[in-house]
Amino acid sequence: MGRVLLNRLATTIPSVVGVVIVTFLLTRALPGDPAIYFAGPEASPQSIAEVRQQLGLDRSWPEQFVRYVASLMRGDLGISLTTGQPVLSEILLRLPASAELTFLGLFIAAAIALPLGVIAAVRPNSWIDHLCRVVSTAGVSLPTFFTGLLLIYVFYYVLGWSPAPLGRLDILYSPPPMRTGFYIIDSLLVGQISVFFATLSQLLLPALSLAVFSLAPLARITRASMLTALSSEFVRTARASGLSRWQIVAVYAFRNAILPVVTILGMVFSFLLGANVLVEKVFAWPGIGSYAIDALVASDYAPVQGFVLTMALLYITLNFLIDVLYSLLDPRVGISA
């Protein structure tokens, strides 16, 4: 197992190096000149040149890249010119909000899609199988921002069941003491039940928007994997041995169908990390997605670089964890590695 971990870890190093290079090049290819933006529309060419020199944009790209890598080695992602705060501290402050939203959306999607896919495979061409296809089609067809706006219109404007979509917590409540950065967990840890329900009510609509987006691939892959497992030889042998239907489905079929589902779970999680950018803007969610969009509009290099680098490192870490989980679920993966 240790050798497998070392092999997987060694393969992530080139990915990290490539991410650093691509992040630097992409941010430098952004349209617009940050020096002109921050100097102001009425600034003279001399003032613009001074701002460009302060930002280090007067240097060549190789020099800028060396300074960028040296800063990364020190854990310095730069200073946001729009807020005047260190990028790393702002990302660490906003990342729990995005992670809490993403995890809840993925949990809701998995709680609905996995049972739906299993039952649809056990009962093909039934009404629940057709429901699975409808849900999958709807999830693929509806963009996250449209789903979010539709949910706001129905549950907030028409029915009045949901609070105003204005952030993580209603203005009548104070955030719980910081423990994990997740308001749901922190409020339970300190026993603030009213804050817990207030946080959950703010989370539900944006999390549902992400869940609808991720339902489709989860349900379809679960159904397809279960159909393949149920038609295999070992399932027919289990039926012939007189095992109950529940044992065959839950113990034999689902256990062997779980590997593709784990793969798609990792992919869906990475998709949600990008999809929550639009959801955060729709619901005024103070996450790193909205932070990156504001920085992108202002041509602020440092926050955009920090956002892309953070998302890429999270994706690489997630792939590494999926590989490790594969080895735990199926020992043959570790042997072949």
C-alpha cells in the first residue's frame, strides 16, 4: 500500500508543475492592462508606467515567472489590488463557504441519484427507470444559474418558504465561532441550534441548484454499472445459490459496481467546484468563485492566479484520494500499480 501511495504521489508532481506554468501564462493572457485599470482612466502615460513598474509588469515574462515561483515557495500568493488584502488569507477565508456549498450539493445529489440508479437497474423499463431518465435529461439540460434563478422565483418570491438569497447567513444572526469554517458544523459544535437552521435554510437552494446539475451523471453511471453487474456470471451464481434479492443487489452487485461510481463522484465534485462560480453570483454567496469573478473583471492578476492554482491543487488532491480509495475498494488495482 505504501508503494502505491508513493507511485501516485510521484505522478502528481508533474501535474503541479504544469499547473503553476499554465496558471502564470493564462493570467498574463487576460485582456486589458491592469496598470491602466488601477491608474485610472484619466492617468497620464507616466503614471501608468509607474503603476506598471510597481506591479512588476515592466519586466519580461521569464523574470515575472521566476518571481512568481519564488513567492509560491514562500507561500505568498500576492496582494489583491482591488481589496488590498493578501490573496492567501482571502482564499482561506472564502474557501470554507465554497466547500460547504459544494459538499452539501454533492451529498444531496448522491443521496438521490445512487438509490435512483440502483432501483432503475433492478427494475428496468419500469416507471422509476423512466423517472431516472427524465431526471438525467433535466440535469444535463438545465444550467446551474437557470436552476438557481428558478428556485429563487418559486421558493422565495412565490411561496415565501426560503429566506432572501443574500449570503451564508441572515442579517438577524451572527456567525458561529470559527472552528472548521463550515457554519453548519460550527453552529452544532457550540450548540447554536437557531444558527444551524438559519444556515441550513440559506444553504438549501444553492445546494439544490448544484445537486440538480450533478444528478444526471451520477444516476446514469449508477444505473449502467448496476445493469452490467446484475448481468454478470457471479450474480447468476449467487441467484442459483439461493441468496436473497437484497443480498445479491447490495452485497454482490453494488459492491462491484461502485468503482465507476467513485470515479464519477470525483469528476462531479471537480465539476461542481467550477459550477458553483455561477451559483455563488446568483445567491450572493461569499465564496472564492465570486471572488475570482470580481478579480477577473478588474484584471487583478494575483487573485485569479490564486483561484486557478487552488482549484487545480484541489483537483489533483482529489484524484490522488480517488486512486487511494480505488486501492482500498479493489486490491487488484494496488497490485497492478
